[in-house]
Amino acid sequence: MAALTPSEEAQLQQTIEMFRVITQSQPQDYQSLEILKEAYMKLGMQKDVMDTSKRIAEAYVQLGQLSSAIMEYETILQRFPDDPDVRKALNEIENKTNSFAGRSNEPAALPSALATEPGKVAKPGLGAKTTEADDGKAAMQRLFVDGKLITAQDFGRLWFTPGNEPATQVNEPFLQVMADKGVLGLDKSLKLVVDRARIGYLPLDKYEIDNELAKTFPRALCLKWCILPFDRMSKSVLVATCNPFNKQAAAELQAATANRLLWYMTSPTDLVKAVRKIYR
């Protein structure tokens, strides 16, 4: 493995600091744990790699994804075949698996709302009825209107669905619009969306954004949906959003890259500022 430059080491240290905080507050966020594990690996911090692998496996167990947990534990055993904690955990999983025999399949990976296949956009099959693109409107309406946080009238007045014409300026997120109009504060709406979507939260204003990476993605697309690819870890690209229910944005961005996309919620104020700065 090639030696890291001082700049690369500094970036990895920043990544570790940031994702330590994220995974402390969200211990089941295994995609953030994977990023943390990879940063440790690149810096040769083997004990931290193994400790994080165990945390990933534990997160899978908590989420009921037992086959993924087994794979993670087996990876640890390849290097440390006598690890007593791993052996004990595998025995417990075996007992759980036996008790779950005959039950339904494991739940989808977290977060599943924005999961897409790299390089492809879902299209209706032949003879299928074309439906309106899912930009997260229905999910947001259930969250805020059905949850009696705002009125249906306010929702209809403030929600904006972009048209097909190329965007020339950033469309502000719904959460920001609600806050600006005095309908619902950002702190409350952000917490609600993060909790409901089960998505990691990342303070974008404290992160060193990879501007050149962001510019490799379609400008009009990022302006249209107010999304930002802000960093890369191996074959994964980290993307910031304020609407984790927007499947259309996820599909369109996934079509622009062969890399896996890992989505993070962030403050709309910080996201709009960053998108405007990069795509001006």
C-alpha cells in the first residue's frame, strides 16, 4: 500500500473524528461504522479496525440482519481465530437463528429508503402504468401533516416539486422553507426526519468537502434536488441531503456513478450554502 501524504493523513483523521461522533450517537448506523473502519485501516490502526468490526457485527445483530453479522464476525476470525468475544457472539447468533426458524426474511439494510443499484435508474416495465416520480412528498406529508405538526394547507402552500427543465439555482429544502416561513423550527423538523428515516446525521459545516468530487456530478441535478456528493471512501460516495425520502433524486444521482452512494442528513442551511458555493 502506497504511503499516505500528510494531507491524506489529515483528511483521514478528520473523518475518524467526525464519524466517531456520529457512531456514538447512532450505534446502529453500520454504514458510518464501515467508513470509520476503513479510515482506521488506511492509517494502520489495527486494534481500532477490529473493535469497529465488532461494533458493525453488533449493529447487524440489533437490526436483525444475522447473516450479515455472521459474515462480519467470520472476517474477524480469519485474523483472530481464538477471539472469545466473537466465538461467544456467533454461538448466540446460532441460538437466535434456531429460534427464528420458519419466520420471515431479514429486514432490508439501513437506510433502505434511498438504496439504488449503481449505474441504473428504475423504470416501469412494459405495459406498466407510469406513476409520478417519488420525490418524498407523500412521506413528508405523513410525517408533518398526519403528525399534526403543520396543516395540510401549509404543506400544500410550501411544498415544491421541481419540473423537468434544468435547474439554474438551488431549490431550497422543504425543511428550510418551513423554518423561513415560521411554520416549524429546524431543530424539531430535523430531529423528526432523522428519527423517522433512520439515517445518519452529519454536520456538513464541520466537514472538509471534496469540491472536485462534487463537480464530477451533474450540476443541474444537484441544484434541482439540493443534494451534494461531498466525499469518497474507496468505492463509496457520501451524499448530503435534507430529504431522505426522495427516491427520485437517489435514482437520478445513482445513474450518474458506478459507485455506491451513502446518504447522510444534514442541516438545510449548511447544505444550501455548500451547494451554492460549489455549483455557482
